[in-house]
Amino acid sequence: MVQCEMCGAETANPKTIKVEGAELDVCSDCTEFGTEVKTESSSSTSTKYSTSSGESSGSSSSGGNSSGGSRRRRRDMFDEMQELASDYDDRIRNAREGAGYSQEEFASELNEKASLVRKLERGDILPSDDVREKLEKKLGVSLLEAASGDEEWEGGSDEGGLTLGDMVKRKD
């Protein structure tokens, strides 16, 4: 028996449907919520979750993926992403002052309003991508840093941590 990924019902013959781009194994009652996908029965589970990079989950070089339950996390598009530095406002202000510009002069150099520069330096607003690029080019600083989501989330129920089910109050 397999659990329906949409309603949670137990089903012996799940059908694979596509809903908003995601493929789900669902019971016969939930097939109406998406478009049925024809899959090859021999490779449906092995190809359904594969990545375009060709990396398979069995090619882990970290060892220990068979007995200890530790697996190497698959790389995804978010690994390469950068995010705005938490101290972007200080970086802008310090670099502007170091270059000898007043807020009004600097805004004029950027072809932006002085109020925008003030708000950025106070941390009241986040710079758009084009304004961020102008700031970085004019000041010679980087306002980006590596995204901090490198650690993999692990459920806490086996180790005694709280789960969502622990937090929900049920009506009995």
C-alpha cells in the first residue's frame, strides 16, 4: 500500500499525475486534480526525481550512505546563489564616505534620487538589482554574499525534537 501524495489515503494502485509542474502519485479519487502522466513501470521511480546534471544518488563519494543513513545532499540551483549582505547599508555608507561624496552628490552620480540613497543607508529598503549593480560599480564594493542555506535540514522526530504534529492542537 502506498499513501496518496495529495489526500493521504492508502492506495494499492497509485496513478502519477502532473499538477502545476509537479508529478505526484495519487489515488484514483485525486486523479481529477491533474493530468495523468504515462510512465514506464520499470523506471518510474528512478527517473522521476533525477536531475539534469546526470548525478545519481548512488554516486556519493562521502561513503556511509548505505548503513549510517548519512547521504550527500544533491546540488541544486540554490547552491550557486548569493544574497544581499546583511550589512549592505553600512557597506554603502562607508564606501560613499570613503569616496568623499555627500548623499546628494552620490545620488546625482548614480542618476538616482537622494532619498533613495538615504533609505538604502538606513536599511529602510533593499536595492533593486540594477541599483545594486550601480552601487557596486561606482563604489567598488560587493553587496552580495554566499547564501547561508548550506546545511541540510533534518527532521527531529527520531532524536526527540519537535515536529509540526507536536505543535498542532487537535479537536477530539
